[in-house]
Amino acid sequence: MKSFLSIQDVSNLPALLKDALEIKKNPHLYAKLGQQKSMCLIFLNPSLRTRLSAQKAAFNLGLSTAVLDVGSQGWQLEFGDGIIMDSDKAEHIKEAAAVIGSYFDVVAIRAFAKLEDRNEDYSEQVMESFKKYCPVPIINMESGTGHPLQAFADLITIEENKMVAKPKVVLTWAPHPKPLPQAVANSFCRWIQAANFDLTITHPKGYELVDEAVGKATVVYNQQNALDGADFVYAKNWSSYTNYGKVLSKDPDWMVTQEKMNLTNQGKFMHCLPVRRNVIVEDAVLDSDQSLVIPQATNRVISMQTVLKNILEEMKK
Amino acid sequence: MKSFLSIQDVSNLPALLKDALEIKKNPHLYAKLGQQKSMCLIFLNPSLRTRLSAQKAAFNLGLSTAVLDVGSQGWQLEFGDGIIMDSDKAEHIKEAAAVIGSYFDVVAIRAFAKLEDRNEDYSEQVMESFKKYCPVPIINMESGTGHPLQAFADLITIEENKMVAKPKVVLTWAPHPKPLPQAVANSFCRWIQAANFDLTITHPKGYELVDEAVGKATVVYNQQNALDGADFVYAKNWSSYTNYGKVLSKDPDWMVTQEKMNLTNQGKFMHCLPVRRNVIVEDAVLDSDQSLVIPQATNRVISMQTVLKNILEEMKK
Amino acid sequence: MKSFLSIQDVSNLPALLKDALEIKKNPHLYAKLGQQKSMCLIFLNPSLRTRLSAQKAAFNLGLSTAVLDVGSQGWQLEFGDGIIMDSDKAEHIKEAAAVIGSYFDVVAIRAFAKLEDRNEDYSEQVMESFKKYCPVPIINMESGTGHPLQAFADLITIEENKMVAKPKVVLTWAPHPKPLPQAVANSFCRWIQAANFDLTITHPKGYELVDEAVGKATVVYNQQNALDGADFVYAKNWSSYTNYGKVLSKDPDWMVTQEKMNLTNQGKFMHCLPVRRNVIVEDAVLDSDQSLVIPQATNRVISMQTVLKNILEEMKK
């Protein structure tokens, strides 16, 4: 693996999953792979799980890590060509990416969708620019359109908990007080389909995801119908893609309840965290044995460590 | 030692002190004890000494460390049960503590008293919630009611400098422009009494500490009387416990001066730092050979390293 | 080397340069020199290159590092003697420097010029106070009047790229929308002259640098005349020293263009970054083979690592 921006950088998903399960069994198996190598974690947006799980994954590989919080330091990057840089942007991505890439062996970046301009967010300007100007492998720690490390952790969690070879997986929209990006939902859809599972997506009208994410999944507007016989129920809020960045509904009837979980095939509940209790899902579900939210979050170390292991091995070739 | 929230987690104080003095002599004695282990330092409030001494202690033990500054990232935690989380708090302590505890082997937390609601501060909601929901050992890096790592460092400093087996130790309130927590004073009282030293507390009326901290100490409202024959003078400001969080006095007559130190038994001066010069204590005292403030601060590495050593050893059992 | 505050701490510049070139060839040559040692990086101002290159240099030497961002935590230090500290400054440099120096083996500090009071900036209060009160070696990561790690990296870059033994080096002022310190220009002048190269400085009237920096360099007010036959063109903005901290000109005619570079002896272009494209220098120059800005930034790891190597070796004597 050269870089990890999306599922498209994964040439062999079953092999990657096998790696992940092996690493989970023995987290220190590749404890010297990162020796004399270093990684920079760049956060243009806040982070808890991603920040901590990435550092833990690096510890397990003996990889030195520097963390750069860009937001708090007001680092304003220029991305345009030929611009006269006489306003508030002090540095061009060309220099920033080249310099950071000259210091570190791997660069991981978080840059959320701004939810203002769909074309801008979906052009993946930050990730694509780093890929273009940074001479070393890039890892996506959540971008405008995707969160592949989360989706990979979700997939590991399903692999560990599935009772049938091809489980029914339901992604359900749920209400939230604020507009959120589509990144987690987009990546989840892509990875679940890449793994050849049976995916159903359910949401109110107006919340249709981008076609490339939906793929061949079944879209059902009635949540209860969608949940029927589900093996895994993945709840997530996202703002509208068509009416970009808007909150079209806060309808509490879309919250996942124990009653709704009873419609499933003893289904497991999933969410990427942080989760708003009694808004996205009720306490009874989260606090039950059906909930996989902690194992999912735990697997964030495994997904990052597996990606790093593959990138570091590719470097040594 | 499983966790370190207060003196109550110390089963054998003389043995812990012996460990500390041994570690001080040879800081790299347990240089491999933390290998393949990791710690998360969570700061809900700013920190200088605690942040740096904790990292240094971890370096000395070969323990990998990740630092999470929560305040600057606006991470708002919900602690209540059954709450509909539709306002500004994005994550519940149940998930946050469980996830961080799944990544790291030890979690250390700083969460100051807010000085608004005594019941809330003295319920130790943050520490107790982490203890409840986090599956790994917790270390208190200053909480609403205590600062045991400071008190332990203070005790080490007294051990190193005492001229008699049972020295007279005086804790004196001193003025400060802002309301401060009682945490340092509370813990100092508990640890000094646990070590069986002779403790006198002196402060203006209205500054009485919580009964559990005062214990069997002598309380004297006349500072000069209290200082008579003291071997150690520990100055500290705190806001009122009875009139909770209020500054009742800024009386400069309570400042520790060289003249007052002359009343002591060639007493040593102590303070946890940062110290307001010529407000808490005058320059002449701080800049004299009587002052132990730098050795105290230096011992913050030793207290943290000793606690970590005991926690890591308990883990291997 | 005991500390590294300026070129005056370098007793043998050719030997230091030789060290740097050796380290560049083999970055892991001294991989164990920093074992069981630790460094604290203190940032009173934001940083990207310095922060990351310092951490990378430490990784290469096996040196543990803690980072302290002071600005974001509002740490206000008192520097005055005999002050009654009853306002917003919570800690005196005497304690702060002594404590940090008791935790770490090396302390590196960034503290920009404030550009308000020339005497204050040029007294180097922060660096000099740390040097006075901190018991361990100090490294200047950019101070009120100098940025020697940058100048050393620049010198390494010139050594690597020079075609003649004594190249003509031109430092040219260039426009910028905001007032900037003179630190980079000052140190560049000192190091270039210490290396015995031929230095010409060019800038509009009113932008004369402090005499100690200008030294025996040629000052030319006509930029085109200055560039004639240059082997290296170093562009940098600075605010006025005589009319302290003021922006006297934003004249775009001082921008470095390809046309101006054609006046040189196939000269190389240099800048310390971040650089405002099409304000300081036009795209055509930055994107050409003449530009050394990325190699310069890359050499920031080498300059820091060489300084650390010398400081660590001195410690073992």
C-alpha cells in the first residue's frame, strides 16, 4: 500500500482484513517495523479517538510520531495556483506538503468537510493536494467525503461478530442537533459493499447519499421495513447531500430504540462515536449486550496499525 | 496499587516512600518496566509542572505517552444518566472513558474544581466516573478536592530535609488575587498526617478546610503563634470551603516574610508553585537557602514515577 | 557546545558544518546519543517547521521530547525583580526556568520579538533569563533578535550548492503585508559573514539592520545592482529597525522575479519559509530548479540535530 486515502487504495481487502485480525491477536508482532521511521499527524479539525488510536498504533509499531494541531495555531493554507498571497494565508500547500514530507516517512491528515460548498468538499482539495505535493505516503484520518479508517474498523468489528457469511447490514440515518458531514456514511457504504455484504440504507427523503457511495445498496425510506431481519444496525447522522450541508429533519421517530432492534435478527448495534444518547439511539440499546460501539472504537487502533504496517512494508520493498 | 486517586489508594505509605527515595537515587532503575505499555494524560485544565513531570516520569520507565488537551478542543462531556443529549455535550463519559481505557494501560486525568457548586466539586464526578467506566488504572493529576501527586512530592521533600523524626509542619494560608481550589491544601493535610508528622494549620476565620482533611491537626487562627518552632512552613492560598469558592480576604499581613520565618526552628519554606512573589511570600524567603520550592517541584517526577512503577508492577502480577 | 543562543556559542564553525554534512549522510549515526536524556520544547509563539524539525532531530538521536505550547495556555511569566505579583502573571521566570531545567537535560525555546519596544526585544529578556535561571543547556528556536537554527540550515544549504569557494550572497528585503521581526535577517548576516562569504544586503532606505548584524557587509539600496553576479539570492521581509517594528514600504517592485534572477550568476533562490507567493517572490522562481527553499527547510532537521549532538556530547565530558 502506497497511500491510504480511500477503499480504492486497497488492492486486496481480504488480505488486509486477515492482517488486521492477526494484529489484533498479537499487537506487538511488528514492534520493530517502525524503527527509525517517523509519522506526522496533522489535525485541521479536532479529534479524540483518531488522535489517540493513531498514536497507540504507532507505539505498537515502534514508529515515532509528531502531532501538529493546525486549527489552534491558525495555520491558513493557500491552495490556489498563481495567487498573490497578500491576505491572511501565510503558506502555500506546495511548500507545506513538501517540507512536512521531507521530515517524515508517513503523513496522516484530518480535514473535515466544511459543508458550505459541495464541489469544494467533494473535490477533496486538502487530501489531493497533499498527495500531489507531499513526497511520502498519505493517510486519510477523515476527509471531506470519507473516513476509511473508521470504515475499516467497522468492517473488522463485523467480521469478528457476524454469524453468517453474508450478513444483512443496515445503515440508518438518525437525528442530530447539528449538521454533520457524510464522510462516515460514505465510507461505510463503500467498505461494506467491497466486502460483499448485503447493504440496506434507510433515511428520510432528501438524505440520499452520493451515487458512488450508494452503489448497489438497497435504499428504503421506511426505517422499520429496512431493519427487518438485520444482522447489524449502523446508526449515523449526516446532513443532506442534495440540499448540501442542510439539516432537513430532526425527527425523533428516527432514533434507534430497543423496540426497533426487536425487529432485527438479534441484530448488533453499531455507531462510530461520539454518540448522542437518547437522540441517535436510546440508552437501553447502547447499554445492552447488542451494542458494539466500544469494540468498534477499540478496532480503530487495529485499522490504523494494519494500514501503517502495510505502508511501512511497502517502503522496505 | 490499582489506581491512584487519593491517599486512600496507598496501602503502605512507608514502602511507597522507600520506593521514591530509591527511584530518586537511580531514575533509570525501572527503565524497561513500561515497555509495550502506554499512558494517556488527559488535561481538562492547563498544566505545566504536572504535564512535564508526568512525561518525564514516563520516559524514565520506557512508557509511551499520549497527551490529550481537552479544554482547547472544547470537548464537552455529559455525566448524567438518562439525559437526552441534544445540546452542546457531544459525548457521554460512559463511552469516552471506556474507549480511552481500551487504548491505554493507564489513564491520568486533571480536572480542577470549578468553585461554583461545592457538592459537585466534592462529589469528584470526573474522577469517580472515569474510575467507574474506564477499565484500566486511573491517576489523579489534581481533581476537585485533592492533588495527591503534589502531596506525595511534598512528603518526599520533607523526608529528605527533616532533622527530627517527627517534625512540626505548619500549613499557612496566604493571600492571592484569585479564588483557588482547596485541592493542594486538602491533600497536604492528609498525607502529612498519614506520615504521622505534627501538623498545624493556620488561616483567617472562614477558611476552615473540610473536616476529613483537617483530621487531628491543630488549627490556630494566629499565624505567628502557629509558626513558633516550625520545622517546615508550607504556604498556600485557597478559597473558602464554608462560603464556597469565595475570596474572603486578601490581607497582605498573611504573606510569609523573612521576619516570620525567624519565629520558626530554622524552618524550611515550601510551596507547590506557581507562586506569586511578594504576595504569597516575599523574595527574601524564596531566594534564601531555606526555600525548598525547587526541590519540591523536582520531586514531582519522583512521585509520578513511583506511582507509575507501583501500578505497572501490579499489572504484571 | 554548552548552549546555542547565537553564532557566538559556536567556537568552531567549520567543524560544526562538517558534523552537519556527516549527519546528513547518515541521520542515524548518533541514534543512541540521546538515550535516557530528554528535551523540552517551549513555544511562546506558533511554529510549524521548527516544531516538527526539532522533534525529528530528537527522534534521530533517541532523545525523548516533551512539547509545551505556552501561548495557548495563557502562561504569563513575570521577568521583573522585586515585583508584587498581584495581577495577571502567575509565575516568575526564576521558578519556571529552574523547574523545567530540573526535569529535562536540554530546553529549547521560541519567543518572537513583539515589535513594540526595541530595547525590550533586543535585550533578549526571555532567552537571557532562561540562560540565567535554567541549570541546563538552552537552544534558541527563534528569539527577539535571531534565528540561528535557520541561519545554520541556510549555511548548510549554501555549502551543499556553492560552485565557488567564496560565493557572492545577496540578502534582499522583499515586501510583505504584515510587520515581521528582523531575527532571520540578523542571523543570516552573522552566519554568512562568519563563514567568510561575500555578503551584500539590499533594501529600501529605512530598513537598515542593526550594526552588529550588518558587520562588514556591503549595503546597496538598488536591488538590481545588488543582484548583479549573485550566486545566492536570499529574500526576506523584515520591519524597520530604526523606525522600530513599522512597515515603511509594501512596494511590489522589490518582489524577486525571474527577470531579476537573470541578472545573477545563475544564482540560486533562498527563503526560510513560509513564503508569500507572488508577494515576496514570483511563482516562476519558486517553481524553478533555481529554488532551494525545500532543501533549506529540509536542513532544519540537520541544523537542530547537529546542535543537539554537540550539546549531548559536551554533557558526557
